[in-house]
Amino acid sequence: MLSFQLRRAQIELQAHRNWLKTFVVKSSHGEAQLSSVRNFSSIHRHGQEQERAKKEWNPIARARAKADAEQRRRQDRIAESAPEPGKKLSDAKRRKRERWEGRRSPPQTVELKALGVREDLMKAVQEYDVATVYRLYAQLPERRPLAAEDLRAIAQCAHQALRTENQKPRHQQHAEAKQEILALADLLAKDVRQGNVVPSRPAHTHLMGIYKESGYLGVGAKFWRWLEPQDDQHVGADTYAVAIELLAVHGTPLEDLEALYAKALARFPTNFSSYHLASNAIIPDRDAETKIKGLPISLLQAIVTARLLRGDSRQAYLALDTVFRLYPTAVDGRFIRLFLDERPMSEAYTVFAMACRAGLTLPTAVIKNLMARLRTTAEQDPSAQHRIVSLRAMLSVMHLYLGATGKALPNNVAELIIATTTLFRLPGIDRLEGKQRKKLVDAVLLSVRRMLESFARFGILPSTGAFNSVLMNIAGYGKSKETLGIVLKDFEALNLTPTDVTRRTVLAVAGLWKDQSMIEESWEKIVEARRAKNEWPEPTDFFVLSKAVKATGKADFAQKQFDTLQMFIPDSHHSSIEYAITKAYEPEDDTTTARTRLDFEELHEGVQKLNADLAVLESETRDKPAVLDFSDKQLPITLLPPEGALKASDETLRQVYDELTTEATAASSVVADSDPSA
């Protein structure tokens, strides 16, 4: 190949010399010039001879010459890039040649139009306008004005737009918006494969994330199969991490994912990451901060995700122990959320408690999901003992989060109050004696008051929903008429406006009390409030009314009200309302309630324990409503005793753990074992 290029260069040089010899500059000695040579003058370059040459050089000849020149250049490129006979290109050289050929284009100048479109494109990226980004990117006459950072910004814009769309309630999500995001991702991935853009590892990682979070797992897996064998300009540890998560959701066997994880650690062995991320690694000093830089923690999180999805909880917990050992106060919240989503409630609570004791600031969505799971567990379990355990766990979760972050969330306070008041919906609560019911009402009201007082220090005011639950459960199911008056006065004292739900709750309470006059009075207030807003009663109002009059045996009142207001209610609601009123004429079935008995002493004792926990929280937050120090606290971190746990003290277990994971302790242990005098 070299000899061919050298011969070609020699021929071109000789031809150029012969052409130059045809030009002669006049001598100052007045020597005669040969008639066969040319005069090097402006007349030759711009005069009559050039005009005559232009006429002879017609468009067809120019096109033919241009095509011949392009053909020669193409043959030269093929000859230069062709491997020597008998020599096979390596994968790296082959990929390098493909990228070079893909990025090379005949014009070596950037069009001014492309630069203008790029400016508008990056402005749309900053505004997260995906539709405009897609339109402008598709209009780019060439991709070369885009740097690697530009590609990263475009991919990140699409990824963030997808996450924002996914966080919306399901009924507010738009399929068209997701399709625009995926269309942009497909266009970017196509240009990456064809070499039209400069490689960008962060951009490729975002593209893999888009395919994972949008559910287009097959497309993402196909893109990864092309991406993995590329060089380090295309893939990094973070790219492998997203690929492992995508393939785990896609159904790839755990053995293949573990092999991919090991391959990533071997390909990017930064600071011996394969050793430091191992479950049996030893740290120099537990009390000192880990100063190892560049460990691919995202890879560890990805393999934890795969292990949890495949049921290998043992290896997942060993990886969690590793990350807590390396960075005990800086664990990513995504690690914690994985266990809260995939493991049973007892294990999820323990992981959450460990994170809070370490002082981690977890996203609010983590505690919201955990509180919702605990409340659902409490309301679904008919056992009084289990209901109390769930309530105390909810309070402990709020205590832990309060200590780690120094703040409380209004929704969590409302969740706790609502779950506490639902104790009066336990089967058999209506069979309690009057004195027992009154005693239980006082204990639960004390708990609610302490909750309100404790969290008021953090700026949390009681919500309307919490008051409605007190009305419905304590006043209604607890048959406490005093509570109704207290709550309505609290509404006025706190300048809270009763809502439609509040008025329906009072109507339902009247039905539980079997007070027909109160039912009629409450219904009149509902109609008046609706008319004040230029509205008419909704089907839900009639549903509550039908259930209330069923308890009193006055279903005719509901039928009369519907006949009066029927003309103002849409026809589409008539059938459902008529069905509810028809059900009100049927007798109640009390067989289930009659068979159920409730242990009052057990329930009351559980509420007393809940009040004791509230007293502890109140004392700790009375003078310092801020982040709490859990180092000297013995807050429970387990809901249930772990199965198969060693019967040893915490001090003994900690000593054994330190010997296995700490360098200084392990070394001293080895010396002690080797001492013959010991």
C-alpha cells in the first residue's frame, strides 16, 4: 500500500513540474522567447483565452470531470483503508474505521444554517421542549456541529421529560408525549449507530434509561447489543449499570447478569473496584471516612436490582452491607427504595430504620410509600394486636424520618391519625359495653391530641381529612356524641371550612346513630351548600343518604328527595341512584357482627403502648424540633424477630462483624490466634 502511494505521488509531482515549465518569466537581458512557451500574465489568467476556455468547458464536461474526480477519491480511500493481504483487522480497528467512514463527508465546511439550527436546538433543550427539540434535531442538515456535550444535553432532556411524564397521575399522562420522547430517542440511537454524531457515554446511558423506564425493553436490549462491543468512548460503568437493570426487567437470567457485572468490573478496574465492592472486602478503619475515589456504585446498585428481582435476597443484602460499610452516611436513596419495594414489610421497615439511623436524607416518596403500605396492612388485618403493631410501626417510621431530616410531612401525619381512628372499625367494636367504649374513646382521643401537639412543633396543622376521620370513626362507629361537638368547634377555631366530604360524614354519622331527625337536618345542609355553589346533589350524596336511612328504616325519605330533585340530576346517574335507594329497603345482615368478639383489654393495652410511644416522641421534640441524634437511642429497627438469628448479644455480634470486615481488628485477631502463649 505504501509503494502504491509513493509511485502515485511521484507521478503527480512529475506532471506538476512539466506543467510549470510551460510558464517563462521574461528575462531582464532581453533574450528571445520560444514560441512554444506561455506568458505568465494576467491576460492569460483573466483575458480572452480564459473566456474561450470557458465556452469550450461546457456543463456536461464539467459534470463528467467532477464525477471522475470523485471516483478517484473514493478509490483512494478504499485503497488506503483496505487491509494488507492475509492480514485481518481487529475489532477495535474495524470499529475505528467504521466511525471514520461514517463521520467523513465530502464537504469539509459546516453550513451556516446548521449553526443557526443548533443554537435554536440548544435553547429548546434548556426549556425541556421535547417537541421542538425533535423537530429542530431532525432539521439539522448535518450533525457535526453537535459536540458530545450537546448530545448529552439532548438525551438528558428527553430522559427528564419521560420521568416527569411518568410521575404524573395515570389519568393525566399523555401517550402522545411519550411517543415524541421515544421518537427522539430512536433518532438519537440511529445517529449513534451510524456514526453521525460524536460518541457520548452519558448520552448513551440516558438513552438506555429511556428505553428501560418507557417499557421498550426489546429496543433497549437491541441497542445494548450494538453498544457493548464498542470502545470506551461509547460505554462506561454507568452504561453497564443501566443495561443490567434493563436486562433484569427484560427477563435475562441472573447468571448472565452476574457475568455482565463481572465483565464491567474487569473492563473498568478503577481503584481495584472489583475488590472493594466484594462482600468480603476489608476496610482500614470503620471510624474513618472512605477516601476511595471513583468506585462504580451504580454497578453495585444495578446488580442489587437484578438479585432482588430474581429472589436472591441473600446476595442483595450482602451488597447492601458492602455499600453501608464503604459509605455509611452517604448511601444513595435508590438502594433503600429497592428493598422497600421488593421485600416484605418487616424487612423493608428494618432497612428504612438503618438508613434513618445513618442520617440519610431519603426522598419523600420513600416514606410516603412505606406509610401507605403500613396503613393498608393495618386496615386489612382484623386482629387488634396486629393493628396496634402496625400503628406503632407507623409512628416509629415518622420518628425515624423526623430524626434524620428534622421535618415532618403533613400527609404522613394525616395517614397516622386516620389509621389510628380506624380502630373503631374492628369487628365486634359495636358489642362493647358503654363504659368500655367510653374508655377506648378517651384513650384514642388522647393519642390523636398528642399527635397533633407533637407535630405542630414542626409546622404541621391538622388537615380536614384527619378531622373527617375522627368524625366518622370515633364519633360515628365509637358512638361518641361529645366528639362530634368537639370536632366541629375545632373546625371553627382553626378557620377550617367544612367540605362536601365533611357534610356527608356528618350525614353518615347520623345514620350510625340511627337519628332520623339528624339525617334530615344534615341532608338539608348538603342541599343548601350545593345550591350556594349553583350545583345539585351528586350521586355520592344520595349513596350516603340511602345507607343512612337504611339504618333507621326510613328509606321513603331518600326516595322522596330523589323524586323531588330528579329533574336536576343528569339521566346517566339515575340508574345508580335508584339502585342505591332500592338496596335501602332491604333489611340489614348482622350475622357477621354477631359472631365476632373483641378482646377489649388487649386493644386498650395496645392503645396505651401507642400513647407511651407518643410521650417519648413528645419529650424528645419539645425543646429541639430539629435533627435528632440516634447514637444513644434504642429505637426498634425490627418489627419481628429475625428467623434463625444467633442467640448472642449486640456487643458480641458487633465484635465478630468488626473482625471480619475491619483491617485493624482482623490483623489483631490473627496475631492473637498465632500467639503460642495465648
